[in-house]
Amino acid sequence: MAATVTPEVLWAQRSSKDDAEKNFIYLTISVPDVPASNLKLDLKPTGLTFSGHSDTLKRSYSLELEFYAEIDPAASKVNHTARDVEIKLRKKELSEAYWPRLLKGTQRSHFLKTDFDKWVDEDEQHEVAEEDFSNFGGMGGMPGMGGMGGMGGGDLGGIDFSKLGGGAGMPTGDEEDDEDSDDDMPALEGEEEEAGEKPAGEKKAEA
């Protein structure tokens, strides 16, 4: 029988009080060798449920998340690759402030880590180039998205992972640092208050 595991999840975010396209959560679910035909994603305003199976690795994945605040499933987008499932979750409420954490609960989740390749501090997000989501399609092409026919019909199969900008530089998940596995970013902000302003690159090196 195939083992069932919780996949590693990386996350980052952007915020905007007047531009919905810049008000989102970037989620990456690491599920290598799981074809689109073997996965199911159920996205709701308050959370998501994901399951998938890799025949080559003989491994099943199961994930359930309850978000800190509501998202807009109809405006969210997904990109499935041979390595992972990337999701751009549109935050429902327009706000300049970041979510203090991804999940509703405050307990640590060791499978959840900050995506430092994509994370930008709240006060610096307007100074960086926008992410390229050209490979992302609507949720209509994802198995298990019944009842959401109003979403786009993007085809999730056959995506060339090499075309994903920054994908190869994502953390491998080997880090055992508790700070990396904590989804509560205000801890980093607290460190800034103690140590003073530091360049973004220096903070990434410390993490």
C-alpha cells in the first residue's frame, strides 16, 4: 500500500487596497511525479483540500488548509507541473496590510514554509518586478473542481517546467530551521525591530 504523506507547502503574498490583481497569496504544493489525472483540488473561500498520487514514487499526498481570511476561488489560478502545483489565490478583501499568517490556526505546521524566493516585505513590495503568471490557467481545468464552471478552462497538463521563472530556485525543503517551517511572518518583523533595518538579501541569508 502506498504511503500517504502531507506535501511540503511554500507560500508568499502581495497586498493592495485598490488593485485586486496585486492582492494575492502564492502557494506551491510540492507533489513530484503526480499527473493531472491523479490529483484533485477542491478550492473554497475558506480553505482548500488537495489529494494526489504518484505511481512512480508509490506515494499518495493529502492536504487540507484553512486560510487566515477568505479568498476568491473564481479569480484564483493554478499551474500544474511535473514537480508541483502552483496556485495564485486571490484575497477576497482588498487591503494594503499583509495577512499575519497563512492559516487560521496559530499552531506551527512543519510542512508549511515561507517561499523566500518570492517573499517580499510588505513595505518593499511596490519596488520589485511583478511575478509572471502567464503559465497559470483558470481553475476549470483542475480535476475535482465541480460546481465551479464559471472559472476559466485552462488546461493544466503538458506544462514545461523549464519555462517557470524562478521555479528551479525554490527551497528544497531540507531545512530544519523552525523559523522556515513557521507560517507566522510577524516573527521576522519582530527581528527587524530588534536588529534594525536590514537589506532583504541579508534577511534571506539569515533565514
